[in-house]
Amino acid sequence: MKILHIDSSITGGDSVSRTLTAAVVERLLALSPDADITYRDLAAQPLPQASAPLLAVAAGADVPAQDSALQADVSVVGRVLEEVLAADVIVIGAPMYNFSVPSQLKAWLDAIAVPGRTFRYDAQGVHGLLGEKRVIIASARGNVYAAGSPVAGYEHQESYLRSFLDFLGVTRIEVVRAEGVRLGPEHAQAAMAGALAQAGQLEAA
């Protein structure tokens, strides 16, 4: 089994989502000790932002030989895509920043949305091509955004990731969530304990 471990939090050792992704991967390794892990830290090594030249290359254009910067960006984005295609399980650390996902994670999502590789269009519409992948989202939120919450309508983090992954054909999406971690020490402790318990109950792939 191949596991792709993605972190995107900018808060380093204080990150809730990084703690959760580590717990998820630890659980998966306990279930499958021979699993192969690829790790990518999107905060430590940010990806190039989507641009017209990158989109042109993705559509089949050649990279100008003299454009070394574009060549480097194309190489990085290509590796990112191959990591996703090779993975059986993808663990995504997704803190909520300003009601959505970090820009570093958005750049990764942009990099893996490649026509003909992760989705395709035909006369019947769009078809996602990653249906065999399992994705586990390690979600961290400062407030409580669950259905029924007064601020539930502000939630554009998990819902966005679910929509994006559904577009790519992923049907097995699981969320390990620590919610309300900025509402005080007691609430944060309870939220983390619950999320870590979720991680410890994950099933084998």
C-alpha cells in the first residue's frame, strides 16, 4: 500500500492538523506495516501558483527551452501529480483558514486537477478518474461549524474538499476532525481527544 501524507498548516509544531495527520498515518502503519509513505509539506515547500503558462503546458504546450523557471515549475507540478496517481491512500492535513483551506493546499489541489489524468469531459459531462483512491482529511477548526451551528454557513473548508474530491471521482472520503480548538483549553482538549480517538479507529484500506 502506498500512502501520500500531505501537510499544509503554517503553524509548525503548534499545528492541530499536523498532529492529526501524524496520528492517522501512525494508525495506517499499524494496520499495514509494509506501507510505503511519501510525505509532502506544502508550507515548507510551497508549490507554484496556477498560471497561464502552467495551464498551457498541462494542455499540451511545449515548455520554451530558455524558460528555466517554468521548466522547474512544470517539474514540481508533475511530481505532485505522479505522487497522487501512485497513492492508494491520501492523508490531507486541512486546517481552516479564513473559512476555507490554506492557499498552500489550494495550490496543491490546482496542481492535481489535470484533464485526462484526474478527470475528463465528454458529451455526458465530467468523469472523475480517481475513484480507487481513499482520502482521509485531518480537519482542524477554531470554531464549531457543524450543521446547526450559528456559523455553519461560513464553512467552506471540508465542504470544498469534498466537492473537489468528488469531482475527481473519489468516493471514499473520511474526515478526522478537531473542531472548536480556539474556544478555550477545555474545549480544545476534548476536541483533540475526540479526533485522536477517531484516528485510532480507522479501518485498514
